[in-house]
Amino acid sequence: MRQFLDFEKPIAVLEGKIEELRHLSSEGDINIADEVSRLQSKITKELTQAYAQLKPWEKVQVARHPDRPKITTIIADLFTDFIPMAGDRNYREDHALISGLGRFRDKPVAIIGTEKGHTTEDRIKRNFGMVRPEGYRKARRLMELAGRFGLPVISLVDTAGAYPGRGAEERGQAEAIARSIQACLNLKTPLISAIIGEGGSGGAIALATGNRVIMFEHAVYSVISPEGCASILWRSADHAKDASEALKLTAKDMMALGVIDAIVSEPLGAAHRDPDTAIKNLGDAIANELAEVEGKSSQELIADRRAKYLKFGSDDI
Amino acid sequence: MNWLSRTVLPKIKALVSPEPAKETLWIKCGSCSQMIFHRECEDNWNTCNACGYHMPLSPAARAQLLFDANSIESISVITAEKDPLGFRDRKKYSDRLKEARSKTGDDDAISVAAGEINGNPAVIATFNFSFMGGSMGQTVGNGIVKAARQAIQRQAALIIVPSSGGARMQEGILSLMQLPRSIVAVEELREAGLPYIVLLAHPTTGGVTASFAMLGDLQIAEPGAIIGFAGRRVIEETVREKLPEDFQSAEYLKEHGMVDMVLPRRDQKRVIGSILDMLMSSQPAKAAE
């Protein structure tokens, strides 16, 4: 059963009609082909219109859509010979953070990603994609390994943010994020980061301090969730919609602010309607970005990254 | 804002203005409610003489506390683009900035100064929590980069004294980008072989802890300071359990291995001085003297 967002309601009605017709035709001999194709083209029109002018708050809903392609799906589709690696060698395995080795279009790479989970059970196991300190420490471990063996790192981010829990705090969530950013900055090989769904604050930048950063058309990237921002600045989470506009969190905004290098286009009706096309587009975009940094020395890659992040402020310090 | 308007004008104003109001003569301790005479409070670096509670300390007073007498030199920080997102909540960001500026007399939430501590060259960057909660936007990032580069230029130690609610929401994603940016700054310092000490003041949370503030060669915290990534309320709502009273306090962090020591103000200069004496004893710049 497909889940429809509020602004997709007209589409839900049309798809319901098609279902009804199909049901009818299976009972009798009514020829429904014409009517179905008429409805289909109406759906296409509605989708095109709706998705061409999504408001930031609607983008937030799309980015959080339960059917949005998950990182494990993306890894299965884009990488071959994937070999998962577990644990931070210190405390425990964090199932919210996936890491491992694999091949991307035949070339060996290291992969890091946050996984929100597919089913209820899986979501609980993955902590809804909210990483704990041990997850960031595992990511750091993988980046160090990748650096030593000359493997580019690809990070795929879809997280509401780092987990706000008692144990996470006691084990140094802040320090773990800071060290993970540091590991990204000091990585000797290329780091290509992709924001897939939600790019939630420190939990996202911990993995996305890349040489090249790309983002899906309907993904969002923000310093704080619109709800969190609203409850602090408007003193009520009811203003999340206002906050989502003020925060400038869409892919277009990120492009204009120089935070990302490319936008990955999504199929009609967003990635959750056609995950295969979305993932294929992502694969092509990653290949493009890897080509951009190919042949650069470790020193150049580190210097490029530093310059990239130093530019967010005044130049003439 | 320069030395003249920041330091001299208020002093002249104080001279010509009538007797200060009663409430400024006596300060109520925020913890034990003891009334403390203002002179006594200042002499104790804004700590309560009854219970030891550490009240906020201005960046200027912090410099006085840590630096050797007569060695302090203020370093200017470039102000970044005022309101890059055109942000507006219930108030315009540009108005909030104006208010914070007139309230504190500072341009933004960070002040940088150079000087000596026990004769060791040092640069100190201090956050001012009363400027928009000490939040970190592009100008604060400028301050950290400036402080690190000045430390390198002067072959000095870098000390950062954060006191911040985290990233400045009104600068959106650009404030998040200050996390990697500030880490680049401390990496440059590390490569120059200079010491980096973080002195965590109350409160230090969010994006500030998740970047430069947790990467010191030594991590020192002020007594009772609250230090953490997520806020207590958010955690309580997430985990639905009552957290310990002293959760995220400096003392709690020390027990969990997150800071080297909890140090009251009266000991800070002496201990930081000793640390720098030892760490900088083999510095080429110093050995050449």
C-alpha cells in the first residue's frame, strides 16, 4: 500500500479510481484501457505540477517518506562485492551506521551510510537512522583504513540527526562527531558525500565533509530540524512550516549557498515512486564526482577540502 | 567597536554617572542566593565566596584572569555578511543582531586577544554567552580561524573558552559549515606543533561541542558547567527516563572520561601556565630566545 503525502491527495484519488476500474474489469468484460490511460496522463500532469513547485515543508515530508530508497537498497544496487564491516573496536556495533568495502563500477571503494530501516523491527534495530558515538567511531575507523589502502570513500547520508540519548552523551557523542569530521578532513583519498533524504545537522556533517557533496533534488539539509528550530525560536513546534522556509534547507538553497556541488534529479513524483531510476541517477552522479577528483594527490585532496570549508565565512581573515 | 568605545568610554560614563543602583552593589549568587558585595565578586572572578558557584565571566575579565598583567592585546575579528539567509522568525535576525550588539557592546559572540601566560605566548578566543547564547555563525567562525592563525603567526598556544548554545540557527546551513571550518583551523594549529587547550565554560552544547570544542590537547572544564551535545530536555523526551541530577555537568563528564580536569577560576591561570611551561619548553621559538 503506497503512502500518500498531504499534497499528493489528488493523486491518491486518481490512483484509487484506476484500482477500482481494474477491480471492475476483472469481474466483467468492460474495456477500461482508454479510461485508465486517461487517468494515468492526469496523474502524470498532477505529479509534474505538484513536484515542480514543492514548498520547503513539503520537501521535508518527501525527504522523510517511508518509501524513500534506503541506504541498504542503494548499496545493494550500486555496489558489487559489498563486504560489511562492523564495530568500533571499543564498545559495540551500531546498526544505524553501515560501513564496508565494495566495488563501484568495478573500482574498489569504501562505503559509509546511515540506515533508517525498512520494517518496524528493522527501524528499531537501526535506531531510525540515528547514529550513536560508536557508529561515528566505526566510520572513522573505515576512513582511516580507506586512506591507508588508497580507496575513495563514498558516504550516503539519510538521518534525522545524531541520537540524543543518555548513553550516547556519556560515551561522548559530541567528541565522536568532531573526530569523524576531522577524519573526513584528513582523509588521504577522495570523499564523495551524497545527501539522500534527511541531512540532519551534526549527525550529517560528521559523514558529509566531502571533497564533493551531492544531494537528491527533494532531499533536505539543515542545521536543525524545522520542528526543533520552531520550538526554540517560535516557542512552538507548530511553526515547523515557517521554520522550514526560514532555514533554507532545499537542494536549490544548498546549491546557491555553495554547500553542495550538484543536484541529483529524481524521477517524476520523487524517488519513492521510482527508486530504480533515482538510484541509477545517483550512481551516475557519484561517477561524475569521482571523475572530478581522480588523479589528485593526497595533499591536494586534503588542501581542497580545507579550502572548501574555510570559505564559509570571510576570506580575508 | 574598538578599545576606545569598549573600554574607555564606559569608564568615563561610570565616572560621571550618579551612584550605581543598589542591585549592582550586591550580587545574588545564582546557586545559594548568598548576597555578595560586587567588589568581592569581581575579586573572586565572579565566583561565589560561599558556595563556589561560577557565574558568567565577560571575555575582558577572562583575559584579565588568564593573561599576565600588561600583556593583553586585543585582536579584531572581521564581521561576516550580516544576514546571509534573510532569516526571520518572530523577529528579524538583523534586529536580533542589533539588539545583541547594543546589549553587549560587542560585534558578535567571540572575542580574541593575545598575550602571555607565565611568559608563554598565547592567543585566547572567548565566547560571550550573553550575545545570542554564544551561538556560532560565520563571524564566530572567523574568530576561531583568526585566533588559530594568530597563534601560528606568533608561535603561541591557542586557548578557546566556549560558552555557547551551539550553531546559530539564523545562519542555517552556513552555521553548520562552521563545524568543519573550525576544525580546519585547529588542524592548522596542530600541524604547526602548538598546544591547543579548551576551557569549557557554562554552558557548552550542540554544534560547538561537536567540533573544535572537543578536540583540545587538554580539555578543562569550569565547575558546574553543563557540557553536552543534545539538551537535557530533548534527551528526556527521547529516552523517557529521569536523568541524574548532575547529568552533563563538568564533574559528570570528568567521571565519564570526557575532560581532563575540572578547574575553578582561582586555579586556572596557575595550572594552564604550568601546562604551557611544559608543552612549550621545547618550542623552537622559545628555545631561540
